[in-house]
Amino acid sequence: MTPDDGSSPSASRLRHGRWLLALVPLVLVGGAFFWWQGGEGAEAPEGAPEPPSAPVSDAPEAARAPAERGGQALAAAEPAAPSLLSPEAREREARRELWQKRLERAKRSLESYVAATRYPPESRPSREHPDQMELAEPERTRPLSPKAAEDGTSDVQLRLKQDKVFVVGDESVLFTVACEDSRRSPRPCEVVSATAHEADHLSDAGGMPGVPVAFGDAGQGGDAVSGDGVLTGRFQPSKQGFAMFSGTLRVALRVRSGALEDSAFFDVLYTPAPPATFTGKVREVMEGGSLDLYLAVQVRKAGRYVVSGRLDDEGGVPFAVLSFNEELQEGAQEVKLNVFGKVVVDDQPTFPLTLRDVEGFLLKEMGDPDRELMVTLRGPVHTTREYSLSQFSDAEWRSPERDRYRRELEKDVMEAQKQLDAALQDTPEP
């Protein structure tokens, strides 16, 4: 008898059959998978890389795909961007832009020139030259010690001023020196030394010895207020060793404030004898819609003279700068200062007008200095009669030179317009 192990031959066969039935689906699925892979591999060309696996698209992304394709189609229907234009089209567009810019530039040049030359050079409104409405009286401020100011150890400033730059004959010039802090409060100040000599840039500098110039704060020798901390020095070249000198003179200083000390200087241009002299007589003539002021001059040296004067209205408001630049012969002559009609019409000053601060010089063709100075007429020189604005002309200034330049600028505008029109029609001129 066969020992009983709790199972019979029929039961064993039944269990083996069940295992086989369980394996059948796995075999079928695996076979289908290998068949699908083989089919995909058969469609790809030999040697082609495997396509990367991609995640399954979400429903919203799948819905956007048709919309994106529609947007691309609309974009393709729009005009091409400039970068997509043909070389010929880009060249035409560049040519149009070029001539458009040249036309604008030509118009601006013409307008600027016409506006700048509507008045003659010798008669200009004060608003154009506010810096020329006063005689030169230079004043400047700088650190007494630049090194101390840079490293922050001192804020002492040196204030330097002179009442004139141009000195003629027996005239003298006043210099003032003061020390102050950054809040402009006075600080102790002392001029240790001051010497006048020829300017260093002159070719024959050093031929004349330097002379001392005294500075003080005692209310004397031109000093306005005693003990105010402002030191004043007076320099008269004709009386201090430079009676025969003509050119630039320099007054070199050493200034001290407390423990600080540094150098400074003043320059003046000196003429020992004036080449011509203003007599002070002025006559006025209304002609051609403008007012001419004729200044009487006694000329000692013939040559080209440059003269300028300032004109104020009745209330003392600066109105115009007048100038003269012409040849004068020896003897009694007149210098014409023109008050141009359109300047009067445009700015409408109140009459009478006052001519003041007239200065002049003889221009030298060669040498240093390049001029010989006349004695300046400081303050009011002449007051005009009263005129109505209707007596003055509104016409712009005309001259052969201005007309020639204006025609040339107008030609530039017309040429640029012609080329632009041709470029817009795509038929450029040769």
C-alpha cells in the first residue's frame, strides 16, 4: 500500500492544471508586448535613435494644441517683420530713413541760422549775452590749502577779487583778499608777501625786477572798512616800475590763515599809453528804422579798433550790447554804435535809453599782447532822446553774406526733400 500523505494522484494533477491556467494570461501579454515592440522597431529606419518616452498629455494641454496651431496660422498671415524683409526692401527702407533724418537736420540748421542772424552782430539783445552786460571784475573762491580740503582737515576758503582787468596809463587796480570757512564766516587772514612782475608766459619775462605790493586792513589805500578781515592792495603800474611795459603783469601772493599757508595770484593787462581816446561827445541819428549813436574819438594810432558799450532802458534794465569793429584813421573820428530796429521792436524797451561802460582797444595783427587798450568810459556816457516803437523797423538784418549762407542751407533742404520723395516712390534719383 502506498503511504497516505494527505493527497491523491488526481488531486496533484488538478493543482498542476491550475498553475498552467494562471500562466496563460502572462504568456499572452508578454507575447503581445514583444510583438508590439518588434512592430515599432520595424517601422523605424535602421540606425535611428529610439524616440524618448513622453508622458501622456493632460486634457487641458491637448485642448490648447488646436488653438496654438490656429494662432500660428494667423501670425503667418500678418506682414513680415523688418528682419524678414528681402535685402532690396531693407535697402529701400534704410534709404528712406536716411533722407528723412537728413531733411530734418537740414531744416533745423536753416531755422537756427535764420533765428541767430535776424539781428546784426554789432547789435544784440542783452538776453543773448548776460555775461557781457558788466565790466570785468573777476571774483573767485578756492580752498586756501587744496590738500587740507581734500583730506577734510580744513574748510578755509580764499576769496580773491579785483576791480578791473584792463589798466591804462596812470590807472590803478584794487585787489582784495579774504579768508572764510564753508559758511562764509570770516577767518584770520594775512598776506605774507605780494610781488608784481611780468607774467611767466611772456617770451622775455624776467627782464624787469619784481616790485612789492602792500596789503592792509586799516581803512586806507582803497580799503573800504578797517578791521573787517578783508585785506586790500592797490597796484599802479605806471608808478611802481612798469611805466614803459606793455602786456600782462602778475601779482603773486602768499596767504596765511592759522597754520595754513599757500600761494595765489592776480593778472592785469597793462597799456602804458592809449592808442586812441574817447572825447565823451555822442550824437544820435535815426536812420533806416534804427538808431545810431556816434561816439567821437581822437585816434593816435591808425588801425582796426574794437569798441563795445552797454545799453539800459529807462528803468536801468539791461537792454542791448552794442559793438564796433572797423578801421579808423588817425585824427578825429567817430565810432558808430547801432541800435538795430528789430531788437527794439522785439524787446520793446522804455525810452530814453542810457549808454554806459564803453571800452575799446586797437587790435594788433602780431605780438603779445594782441591789443592796446583805450581808457574805459565807466558809468553813464549818454542818454538818448525819447522815441516811439513805431519809428523802428521790424525788418530782419540783411547782408550779402547772410543771403549766401541762407541760400546754401535752403538748397540742402530742397535736395533732402527731393531725395526723400524719390525714396518714398522707390525711384531714387541717381
